[in-house]
Amino acid sequence: MSMQNNESMNPNPQLIATCWTSAGDAAPLGPTECSPLAISDRIAAIAETGWAGIGLVHDDLLAARDTIGYEELGRQIKTAGLGIVEVEFINGWWTTGAERKAADKVQAELFEAAILLGARHIKVGAGNADEPLPLELMTSAFSDLADQAAEAGIRLALEATPFSNLRTTAEAIQVVDKSNSASGGLMIDIWHTAKSGLSHEELWDMVPMDRVFAVEIDDGFHTTVGTLFEDTINNRAYCGKGDFDPATFVRLAIEGGYQGPWGVEIISREHRETPMREGLQRAFDTAIAAFPA
């Protein structure tokens, strides 16, 4: 499963409507992460509002598999003209016992979906943790995961989040570097890098661009409401409507050599309460406005 061949040649930004951007009234770690909206309606609305790709979370994928099937899902995505598919979220790859058994089941299901849908990459998280696990443990476990992905022809985009076992981009870089696998790369999300206190200049100076598999843009606020996790699922903002200056983030990423697609991940109460098509259009228009003319 290789990167889209035309990524480096396409002068226009290719935007992925990540899973929560089209999910309606659904949120991470909710009672269910499955969108209440019909998948066919989501695909049509994403295509009609200008996007190049679609993201789907594990619960959405299983619901589609068990109803229309992956062949029909893939056909609908392709017919709509959406050339990029992203799936998420592999987690718990460092755990043991019953926890690991459950995580391995999700991983296998996401591998299957990624292969059958021709996904560009699978997003990988590092959990939620009050006290992070030792970096050596995370590094070893990710190396094993990346080896499994390589055997399956899948690319992994590992995301550091300031409330997880990998709290900084520097830690995620170290884990990916030590995996020594072409299947293991980085997911860089402006919300998490900004909240960890990293400036855009520091970020794009430190990141090895050949290991950046995916980038996400959105916006947010330096003031945190509730816990960091509560803030990230309730108070993200549309690009340009917060404190994080996504235009500078985008410019520096491009100047640094990033040529891949851009996920737009809007997770907020405001977005969940907005009709899907209206929210998708607002997310697309504000994201496009962050790019150089």
C-alpha cells in the first residue's frame, strides 16, 4: 500500500475529511464512536464540499462491513471521486493480557479494512495515561507493530498527544526512528503540537520530513477547559478561528518539504451540533484559507 503517486505533483492541497469531521453527533470514547449518519450520505456530502479524501473510525468501518460490505463501501468512495482513504485508530499495541487481546482484535480489523479499501495509512495512538510508560517499552512495541504492518503492506502514522504515553513529538520521532521500518511514520497534528508547547518553527525544524506520513490541521486555544482530553474533543476550532495560527504551520510544513495530503480534524461541541454538510463546508473553506494563495 503505497503513497499516492501524484502527491508530489499536485499543486493544490488535498484535504482529507477525517472521521470526526463528517461524523455528526459522535465523539472519541463516547458510548459508541459510530456515526449516527448514513455512510452513503457522509460520502456524498464530503465529495460535494470539495474534499479529496475520507477518514473512517473503527466503529464506522465495522458498521459498514456488516451492512453494505467493504466492496460496496469502496465502490461508493471511488465513485464519489474521493481518492484517499484514512482509517483509525490502532491503540493498545504496548499492552499485555486481556487488554492486548482486545487491542489485537481491533488491529486485525483495521488491517483488513485498510487493505480492502486501499487506505493510504492507519492512524496510531498512544492511549490516555496519567503517567506515561517507559519510552523503551513503547519503542520496542511500536517496532513490532511496524514489522507487522510492513508484512501486510500497510503504513502507520503515529501520533503523539500530550495526554498519552507519547506526550511530545520528540518522543514520537524517537520511537519511529528506532523502529527502522519503512512502514512506521509520524502523524503531526497542530492541536497536539501546539498544546505541548512546541512552536511551529521548532516543530518543523526537528521533524525528519521523510518520516512524516500525514499532517492534520485544525485550530484551538491556549487556555485549556477541563482536562486536555476533554478540551481536545470539545473545544477545537475551525482553522483561523483560534490561537494556533494554522497558516504559519502550513507554510512552514510546505517549506520543509511536506507534499502529502492534509487531514482536517474538527472535534468540538460546536461542530457536532452543526448540520453535517454545513460543518463540512465550513471546515473545508476555513482549512483552504490557511494555505498560500
